[in-house]
Amino acid sequence: MTGSGRTAVRSRAKSLSDADSRRERRPLLNRHRERSKYGSSIPIFNTANLKVVLGICFVAFFTIFFMIRHLMNSATEPKLPRAVTPFPAPKIMDLHQFQGEHKESLYWGTYRPHTYLGIRARTPKSLMAGLMWIGVKDGRYHLRHVCRHEDDLSTYGWTKHNGRDFGHQVLVDHGMTLTTRFLKSKVEGSGYGGDWAVRINVEIDKSKWNEEFGKGAQLFFYLADEAGNALDVSREKLNIHEDSLLATGTRGDIGDWQLHFKSMDDLELHYSGFRTPHFHNLSDLVEENLASQIHKHARLQLSDSLDDAPNVLVFQIIGGFPFTTDIVLITGTDIESSQEERVSMLTGTSLSNQLKYKEQEFDQKFEKIFNLSEKVDSESISVAKAAIGNLLGGIGYFYGQSKIALSRILNLREDVNYISYWPAELYTAVPSRSFFPRGFLWDEGFHQLIIWRWDIHISLDIIGHWLDLMNVDGWIPREQILGAESLSRVPEEFVPQHPTNGNPPTLFLALNDIISGLKNNEFTAMDGSKISVFLERAFVRLEAWFHWFNTTQSGKQMSSYYWHGRDNRTMREINPKAALSSGLDDYPRASHPSEDEYHLDLRCWMLLAADCMRSIQELLDMKNKPGMDYGYTAKLLSNFELLNQMHFDDSYGAYFDFGNHTEKVQLRWKEVEAGNYATRQLVRDVTEIPVLRLVPHIGYVSLFPFMGRIIPSESWILEKQLELISNRSLLWTNYGLRSLAKTSSLYMKHNTEHDPPYWRGPIWINMNYRILSALYHYSQENGPHQEKAKAVYEELRSNVIRNIVRNYQQSGFLWEQYDQIKGKGKGAHPFTGWTSLVVLIMAEAYGNI
């Protein structure tokens, strides 16, 4: 099927009947004959009439000719598949509030999160900047550039960043510490987006640094123009003590620009210029140039040479420990203004003062928003600032085309065609700068729970970009791999996006929270107005998104849903994954995928979406307008009796998925024929016929009705949920709630030979945040279980905070997940995506989720 397989209903005008047609034509024929005195059907004209008729015929001829030509061209031009046809509505990002001053204020930023320090503009063909340096690991030199686990840095990340014009980052690389600071400035005379400065400080810990590798550092700061504009080095021999100017160039967006370099230390500079259409492998160009120089001249320095019309300039900075350097880009230098004064403002003492002011401003805003000083200790506060800083500093800008898989038969992987989405831009936070430095749809909703509290305008900008990626069917690709830099980091099998598969619509989490803030008067009148305008423009897209889920992911039974895309033919997976659709990847579902199953978590996501849509309708006074009755849908999906009939198991006191299931499935080693020989492989072995039943795996999915606050506060089922949560033999640990109960048959089991457990035991902070949110809610609700909910809440909150802070102090990172036995961080790091929700846990800011 193409797209969701749905056929659009189009309104058609009803044709006239033959009788109606005859009635319309007869009077014309009668009048026509009356004009001939001979009774002939051929009219007689005078000369004047003949000229008029000939003119009409001439016009009619060319009209018909162009119509036929247009129809022929239309027939020869293939119609775009629905999966790659944009949604036919005005773009959210075209709203006035995202233009003008707002757009310019966000033009420059640290929008290349996959690099240790990367700057670009929010435009497809940008002037980019970045930092490389030579580090030492295992007795060997290595060039650092892109964030990688294998670089084994002790820590790195933005410890403070306001998402707009300031950032402070610390990177510790085997005894060498680099501190990078970023500052933007918009003054009279500067070009579009203003100017920016980077301060780099390098020092060593002598107890950890091996002096055999030198008493100084080698940095490489580069500029690259994606549009291919030539960059000019200011002079052949660089001497920063004579002149701070390093390079110049010109662009259509920012006008003429200059790059300046200033330092009070004794530094040596070298350079190289390259002409290249590729920007994802800039470190390769540097390494090749250095290798050539070592081979020719036995020296580790750039060649001080330029390709013809270079669009990449790399400057090598060599200095003894410690040293500090300021690098400044000033724009609009073609306009008469004092460039020396602007450079002076962004270097030296002036820059120091501005950076100090921005740090204080960050601290004050942080305390005003989250008010942590009375809730947690100072060590926790510093971790919280680092979490916020690296989340905001990790916001990126991407441009490119997603690769879409069009399969004629669901799950028949051999019969797949690929087609490109339309070229699109995306401004978004990322889960992890090292491992997931790109946009993920279900992660983004959790990110925005934090970001909207910090800066509502950035949050709406990000949500708007995501919704503008919607196709005509209301589907949004779940993972955004846009541009060569993103593609270079992703295994090929994960690149294609499948338009039959969904992803949790977590943007409704953030929108619901924002709407709750509006109702509670948490915004200024101006911001409130902008939010309302945003929601009014976004409503048609949100409605299409809801409709896509409600039609393509619905089950056979009323008010049931299931994640499409599970492989019902697999012989390798012990439990077929929900095709990454659910976000919970290998969380156990029914052993045998079928159309008879229904998934509890998706049902609860649909309730959240319906309730949010109802709230928007009420806010915008749209209740009486024709359309779907979201209030009725929300009421149906929150029906407690119906929920229990479909998903509750009395014997377990828990909620489960429903499907064709058996517990008698395992992975066994078998001899499998492969061509002319046999290989020993781990394959799925089923020893019992599955039956339709509830799927008895207690874990995060079981708690979705609890997270959604569907359970009445006086119900005995609420008491059962509190028992499940606090039971150490099931979900409770001293570090947070594990994702799957120890009693599950798939607890910590590999899904395939090479697919270790992911959501089958480890602790995930996004789900712990939602569970804490529900516990906090029930601890405030009068009822027989209020005190129990409060006790469980306080202990779980304390456990989660303590473990995250302890791990950060020991490892220097926030982590993707945490071990359920010892609490140690696991997986991708730094993971300041939804693990940053620890800030809201500290602040006890749960909103209306």
C-alpha cells in the first residue's frame, strides 16, 4: 500500500441527466434555425457578423489547443505518491510570529549538535564553523571533531546554554580540558543575524597528562560555506599580533563578513583551504593534509596553502598550556560601520564581562523557572543546570529529504521501493549528541515538556517545524535523517521511514501542558495570544494526525488500537518488535502478531490526543463547528469499565495488551540451511499453539492507565497499581522503576542473537517521570489510597534523583538508561534528551500530562 492505503474522499458535482441536457439544448437549436429565412440549419451572416465569428473561432481554437496541451502534460507528469505529498494547508512556520525579529534572533546558533563545537545558521546552505583538536588516547594521537563514544572523553556538554545567544561548555579529554563559550551580538551595522564570538580555553591536569605528548595543544578552527562561496585568507603569512583578521567572504544572507582571531598568548597559526562539495567528512581533509605534511616535511602542521576558490578554511592554532583565544565572526562589513569596535566588543575584557553577565542571567532564570534551591541540594542543582544546558545547546537545524519505504505488501521486505520526501527543514532538540544527533518524533514531545517552560517561543518553533513535516495523509516520519551529516551516522537499515507505521504522538503531551499553562495564566497576554494563533493554525494538522492514527492504527474492536508494522514471519525474534513504532522497541507484545491484537499504550496515547484536541476546541471556541467530537472520543477512551473489560486481568491486578499469544516461545540453536551449506543459528522455537488472550507481562505498558490518571482515586484497582509499583519482586528498585517485571518470561532476554534487552528491565527516565506525575496527582486526590501514593511518590522521586546525580558525578554524563541492579548508567551518553526530565522531577513540575 502507498501511504496509509486510504483513498481520499473527494466531493464531485453531480452530472446533468440526458433529459436535462436535451432540455438545455433545444431552445438554442430553435432560435438558431429562426435566423435563416430559408429554414436551413446553416445560418447566413453579414460581413460584420463574420468578423465577430472568426474572432470567436480564433480565440476558441487557441483555448482548446492550450487545454489539450495542458491535459497531455498532466498525463505525462507522474502524480506524486500520497506518502510524499505535503499536507495541503498553510505552513505553521509561515505565521507572522515566526518571522521578523524572532527568526533573525535565532539565525545563528550551536545548531550542529553532532560536533563537539559546531555553529551554523538556520538556512539550508549555511556558513558553518567548528572546532577540531588533537587528543591522546592509548598512547596515540587522535583528531577530535564529531561526538563519539569511542573518543572516551571524561565528560563533555553545555553546562549552561540559553538556547539563543549564550553557551558554556566543558570538555575533558584524557587530562586536557577545553572550555568553549559562545556569544551572539546584534548591534547597529551588523548583518542579518548579527555577529558571534567563540572563546576557547585550553589547560591540563598535570597529574593526568603525559608530557611525552607535548606541552601544548593543537586546535583546528574552520569555516565552511555550504553554498560554495569562495573564502579568502587575509594574507599569506598569518601573524595575529600584527592583525587580527584571518578571513573574509561574502554571502547573500549576511553580506560581507570577516573572521577575526585575538589572543594574549604566544600562539602559532597555520592554515589550509579546500574546495569540496562534501561537509560531513571535513576531519578527513584535515587528516589527509597533516599526513601529507608529516610525510614531506616531518612536521605536524597544515600546509599553508589553498585550493582554487576554497569554500573550506581550516586554521591550526598551536600553543603551550594553558592558553585562551577569542574567535569572532562579524557580518555586514560591506556596510559602513566601525569593525574594529565590534571586534573589540566581542574579545578580551569586554567579552569576559558579557559572558559573566550571561552566566548570571542563566542562573537567575533557571532559579526563577524551576525554584530548586528549596527542594534539592546544590550538587543536584548543578546537574540540573547541565541537563538543561546540554538539552538547549543540543538543539539543531537540519535540511534534506527523508527516505521513504513504499512496500506493496506489509512486512514483505523483498518488495520495497524507496522514494524521497520533499526537501524540508527541521529545527529540533536531539536525544543524544553522540549517538542520536537528529530528530526523533516521540522523544521530542518529552523534550518540549522542559523547553516550553524555559522559552515558549523556541518550543512553538520546534513543534511547528515537526508538524510542517506532515504528509497529505496526516503521517509524520518518526526519525528525521536529513542531510549528509545525519546520513553519515545512521546504519542503512534504519534510514527508510515506513508510512504505515506510527510513533507515539507525544507532542500532545507538550501541547496539553502548554494549554494547561494558558488556563492557569502562566503566560503574558502577548505570549498567550501567540499560543492561541499557533493552535488555530496547527489545528488542521493535529486533526489530520489524530485521524491518521484513528484510521490506520485502529483494531477490530471498537476503541481498540495496535501498532502496525510487526513482522509476523520472523524466525529470528523471540518476540516480534513493534517496528520501532511504539517507541518501546522490544517491550513484550503478543507472541504472534495479528490484526486481532490491541495495544494498551496506544489506546492511552489516543486518549491523550483526543483530550488535547477537545481542549484546543474549547480554547478556540470551536465546539459548535462541524468536525469530530473529540469530547465523545475522550469520554469513550476514558471509560473505566470498558478499559477493564478489554485490558484488565483480575488475577494479576494489572493491565495488559491483548493478542494471539503463548508463553512457550524461546530462542534455540539450530542448523539452518544456507545455500549449499548449513549454519548454526539462534532461531525462534514455538512449542505451543497461541490463543487470543491478555499478554501477561507486567511493566511500563501495564501502567499506562495509571500514568493517564484514568483510574478513579477511590478504586481498589488504584491500590493494586501502587502495589505493583512498590513490589521489589516486580518493578521497584533503589534507582527507579524497571521497565519490565522480574517475573516476566522475557525479563532481560535477548530478542535475537545480536539484539540485547533494551526495554526489558533497564530504567528509563521518561516513563519514571510519567509515573511520578501520576503518583503526585493521586497523592493530592482525596481517597483511601492518598497516603500510600504520597509515600511511594516521595521515595521513588528521591531514588531517581539520587541515582542520576550520583552517576553524573562519577561519569560526567546523563545516560540513556540506568541498570536496574546497580543503577549504573547505560547506553548512549550524554543523553540529555528525556533524561533531562530529572529537572522537572526535582522541581515537581508535572503539569497536565
